[in-house]
Amino acid sequence: MTLYTRLTVLLIAITTVVALLVGWFAVATSSRADYSSLDNTINAVIASGSGHPLTTLSSALSIVQQNNYDVTMDVIGPNGKVTQIATGDVAMTKSPTKSDVTRSIGAIRSSSDLGGFRYRSIGIGGGDYLVVAESTSGIASREHQLVERTVLVGLIAAIAMGVTARLFMRRDLRVIKQLISFATSVAHGDVDHSIPPAIGSSDIRELQTALARMVQSLQKTIETEQRITEATQQFIGDASHELRTPLTVIKGYAELLSNTQVTDEQRLRALDRVQREVGRMDVLVNDLLFLAEVNEVPILEGTSVNLSTTIRTVTSDFATDHPQRNVTTAIQDDVWVTGRGEFLERLILNAFGNIARHTGETDAVKVSLFIERTRLVLCFEDAGPGMPESSYGNRPERFQRFDDSRSRTSGGSGLGMSIMGDIATSMGGTMSTAKSALGGLELSFSFPYDATPPK
């Protein structure tokens, strides 16, 4: 049974029970009032002759005629003979007995032998008794009518409640069905399925919002797992590919060193080459591990970093270490970015390291930091030889080198550009290359601008 049907049945049942309870209370109240009125009539007739036995009968007849009471009056003699004095609209089928008289002196009674009547008796002298009785058939008929009406009203109310409930719940339950269908799709892996709109009651809107947050969290988890898997696979592939060459060189020189006929000069040259290959492997492994760390998890949830201060500090250190260069800056003050400070510093150091490695010792350098609309832009320009024209505008691939002079032995690991690009991507930014106005390479990074620095 669906929730829609359950709620409808529940509301119909509650409405029916309430209607029956109200009807029962109405019937009971009406019956009590009718019986009270009937008893008052009998008591009024008895009271009219009370205290005057000789005139009791005449007084009772008089008040019955005056008020047109619908009562039956019988006189029972000492020998049990019954004389009917007055007859109501409903005649008694049985005559009262002395036992009925005895029980009803002083109080109104009803009994099975006088079914359908309430009665009371009073002594009228000479051993005779007057019995005043009134039929309860009218009350029973009215009770029956009230019960029928109550059942009818309850039935109508239940049907009306069912129809109203379905009309009011239709939209909410339709949204619930849509949310169930959406949750089923998500359970089957379709996390890109659009969530139904937040309409209906506040509870439904809260359910939709909670489900949307759950799916967003699930999507982030899936993306993170995919990123970790890709980073792991990339690391394994890169390591196996790039470590093959230095390991081959080390293996070759190790075999040379094992030869007892090599000269001291050859041995020293071999040891030097092995040490250089080990150092290169150390740099390569560290760069690969750093790239894996950057790509494992996003760092958008980092802290706010004053990029203006960071870039000024690193640029000043670079200018101090390279006094022969003309280093100029155009850095806007108080520019903040959301990220991890150590990653940003690594990006800047890599950019300067790239300049130091691939440009002349006296080539000029310019560093710029400015805000452009909703983005901040960080540029590194040099007056070096630059890159081939066909390479500008594209993000370099891992281990890509652009000329023969940047060999495995004299150059870096080939991961400097990749490290900078991956850091920028993990912060929601981009990296691009272009021909510099100084004649060499321009590295440009664009990041989301954090316009509300921390207090």
C-alpha cells in the first residue's frame, strides 16, 4: 500500500471515528433530555394529587387534560383489579401488577413486563393505587433517526475528507514520488540526474534540500576518488617511464665499476655520473610525489592568502640572488586568494626557477599582479629565448622539453610546468603561455578573486 493510500485511509478513519463520537454524544444528550422531559411529566401528574388521597385522582385527571399530557392512568384495587382511567396515544399491551406498584412508589421505574413505558404509582386511599405511565416509543424513534443521520453525516464527512486529503496531498506526494525516482537513479550510479524542484510544503522542501546536499556530497566523493585513482595511475606511469633512463645509466656504470681493469679516472667519472643520476632521480621522485599530492584533493577549501605579500617576498629574494638581472614589478596591493600558502609559494618558486634555468644571466624579468573583473592575474615575463611559436597558448605536457639544450642531464625533471599548472587548476585557476613583451616567455595564471580578506 502506497503512502498516498495509507494517509487517505488514515484520515478517513479518523474522520469517521470523530463523526461517530460526536454523533453518539449528540444522541446520548438528546435522549437524556427526552427522558428527563418524560419523567417531569409523570412527576407533575403524581405531584398534583400528592398529600390529598381523596382528590388525587381528580387532580391528576385535571392536570392531564389541562396540559394535554400523553399518559396512561390505571387504578389498581386491593384485589389487583385494574381500571383504566386515561389512555395515551400508545396503549399499554399489559396491565400493571401489584409488584409494579410496589416498586414504583416514590420513584419512576421501567420493567420488562411493561416494556416501552416508564411509570410511577401513588396511593389514592382505600387500598387503591394510581399508576401513571408514558410510552418511550417516541424517544426510541428519535434515537433511531439520530443514529441514521449521524452515520450518514459521518459517511459524507469521511468521503469529503478523503477527497480533500487527496487534493491537498497530490502535489506533495507527486514530489515525493519524483524524489524516490531520483534517489533510485542515484543508487544506480546516475549522479548527474537533475533533482526535482523544491515545491510543496516546507517538509517536502527540506527533504529536497537534504537530498540535494547528499547528492552533491556524493558527487564530490566520487570526483575525489576518481582524482586519486587518476593521480595514482599517473604517478605509476610517470615514475616507471622517467626512472627507466637514470636506472639504466646507473646499472651501466655499476657494471663498469665492477670491472677491475678500469682506471682511477674512469672510476671517478663513473661515480660522478652515478651521483648525478641519483640526484636527478631524487628530484624527479619528489616532483612526482608533489604532483600526486596536488591532484589527490582539491585545495579550494584552504585559507585566504595575501598573494601581494607572498609574491613581493619571493621576488625580492630572486632579485637578491640574481643582482645582474633587471627585475621589475607591478604588484597591486592587498590582493587575496583562497588556497594553501605552501602550494602558492611552490608555484612562484617554480616560475622563477624556470626563468633562472632557461634564460641568460642578464635577461630582464618582470612580475605583475592585478585584478581583472572577478579574477586576479599573476604574470611572469622574461627576456630569454622563449619557446617555439607553435607551443605558445597551450599548457605543456608532463616531461615536455622545447629544445635540445633542455636535456635530461642539463635540464630539470620536465615537471615544472605541470606542477604550476596543476596547482593553478586545483585552486580553480588556469595557466597559459604566450610570447612576452620582453621577447621571451610569459607565464600567466588566473585565479578566482577573494574580495573579502580575513579580519
